[in-house]
Amino acid sequence: MTTSLMQTYARAPVDFTHGQGPWLWDTDGKKYLDALSGVGVCCLGHAHPAVAKAISEQAGRLLHTSNLYGIPHQSELGRRLAGLFNPSDPASVKAFFCNSGAEANEAAIKLARKHAHNKGIASPEIIVARGGFHGRTLATLSATGNQKIQIGFEPLVPGFTRVPFDDPAAIEALANNPNVVAVLLEPIQGEGGVVIPSDDYLRAVRRLCDENDWLMMLDEVQTGMGRTGQWFAWQHSGAMPDVMLLAKGLGNGVPIGACLARGWAAELFTPGSHGSTFGGNPLVCRAALAVMDVIEKEGLVEHAARMGHALRAALTEALTEALSAGHIVSEVRGQGLMIGVVFERPCTELVGRALARGLLVNVTASNVLRLLPPLIIGEQEIRQIVETIVELIHNSPPTVE
Ligand SMILES: Cc1ncc(COP(=O)(O)O)c(C=O)c1O
């Protein structure tokens, strides 16, 4: 029963009791294939034994002290992430740990403002993209390029200049604006509809940031930790940001976020600049280290690339008819295991129909069926996902309401 909860979510009529790998079971014992992973969180699937063991061991040892003291697991996690972020110079990277994606973005926004302060800029501007999503706190919803999320919460936090996504010229046009200090983007827009920019986009952003002394800040909250077939989505282009934000897959369900910065950006915060009571506590850091161990040992980044390719190819082939008819499905797109099936019209009702058939998916930007299966997904489960989606579309394609 959810009547005692604020009505912030349109919840599906199902309660899950437990999970195993990519599978979930509800209170009636019905089994579901989870092709959403708690919106890109449970990259190792559910109840992974190595993560469960790390969490229970740590719970029996030490849950929390405070960032007033040293936290060895936090330092180790920072080191491990630094090595992945900038392998040729990990010492240039520093991490700040928090509890969510929005908080990771908040830390980045504060870094950009600190950069502005140091330069004597009183009204700093951060360039953000239309269709972007960065969270639900006041600053991050102000950075988000979706009015639905903002209406009712005005006045918005000032200091964000919005440009179209995947349009380097629109960013370049702001080069003469002396108040601009940073660019904040998702390398692939997730909530915006699995929107993949052109190959050169991030490299162009990198060049513009270098030329103008702007921080290049990438929100990898959804795309990071192997989801797209690289540890971080920017690695597909080689355009290394100055600041990178992580959450979701980092903890596999344990609430943790991270703001990683390199070079001079890593030195902007000084004692007292920022903080969090729970951020980076022993429990969540130990869990995240276990997650990283499994991803590395099981080669899940490469596996995500292979499975993503297989899933996209199978969907494209199975939907050939719908694609060529052009009036039902216009595109199957994605990178790694972040996939969108783009419909010609709103398709939100597919979520409930998929649920009834035992498949968890979601719809974003009203017409994009989004798949974020766990990185451990196998070929048989991929076949099941494709079969169910094809059946849904062929039996009863989305109609205009
Ligand atoms: C790209 C991106 N940034 C930030 C967030 C916000 O993360 P959280 O809900 O953990 O605050 C999300 C959540 O969907 C996201 O996809």
C-alpha cells in the first residue's frame, strides 16, 4: 500500500519481493525479466553474491563514521576510479563522494561556480543542453532541459544557458560571453530519449572548453560504469572531460554518487567548500569496490558492448517490417546496453503491457521505449526481450489516443 506516501511517482501496480540476476519476483510469485535494472542502477543484476557478501561483511564491521575522519574504502574507491578516468595520470584526479546523481551534479555546479569566483566573475553561466537531465534538486532541475520538471518550482536557480544538444556551433556562439565558465552535458541523453550525438560532438566541446578556459563537465550518471560498452561513454570519442559525474551503476543499488575532477579542476574545493554526512561512508564504498571488482573480473564492459550490439541487431531485424512501414517504429538506437526503440507516436502504454507479459521496460520522452538491462544479461534473455517487444508491437501497435 502506498497511500501514506507523497504522490511523486506514477507507480505500476506491482510489488517485488526478491530478485536473482536479471530476474525479479512479485508478491504473487510471478517472475519478471528486468530489462530496466532499476533505471540503469543494478548493473550486476539482483542479489549478486559478491556484492551481498561485501555489504554484509561491512555491516558487521563498520557502517559509518564521518568525513571528519579517514575512510580507507573511500580513499581506495577514489584511487580505483581515478585510474579508470585518467589512466595515464591518475594522480591528477580527485573524487568527492555523495549519495545520488543529483548530488554529483550539484558538486559539479559548485565547482564551476568556484572556478568563476576565482576568476572574479560575479554572474557565472554554465552551458547546458535542451533535453538534458541532471536531477530534481533546485539547481539540477534548473540545469535540466525539460520544462515539465521545472513548472511549479520557480524561481529557478539562475546561471544556466541552454543550447540545442549535438550543436557545437551553438556553444561556439557563446565564446564571446565572458560569464560562461563551464559546459555540463550528458554524453548520451538518457531521460531525453536515448539521444546519441554525432561522433565529433564531444571532441568539439573539448576544443571549445580548452580555447575558452571552460570546465568540460560530463554527467555520466546513467551512461557510466560500463553501461555503453566503455567504462565511461566519453571514451567512445576520446574527449576526456575535466569533471565527470557518476551514480546509478556505481553502487548497484546502494546509494552512492561521485564527482571526479582532474587537473586544476580537482583543486577548486578546499576544506569547508563542500560536504555530505553520509557521502562515501564505509558501507557504500565497500559495495562500490565489490561492484568494480566484479565488472573487471567478469569483463562486463566488453560483455555490455557485445550484448548491446546483439540486442540492437536482433531488435532491428525483428522489427524490419515495423521499421520499413515507418509509421510504427522509426529507429532502434543506442550504445552498449543503453537502447531506445523510437516510435512514431507516444507509446507509454507499452510499459504496462510489457509488465503484464513479465518484462520490465520504460518509456522516456513519451515515444522512446528504453532498455537498460543489467550488464550480466545473456543471449537467451536477449531473445526473450526481443520476442516480447515484437509481440507487443505486432499484436497491438501503439495507437493515437
Ligand atoms: C543523467 C542523469 N543525471 C542525473 C540523474 C539524477 O540522479 P538521481 O536520481 O540519483 O539524483 C539521473 C537520473 O536519472 C540521470 O539519468
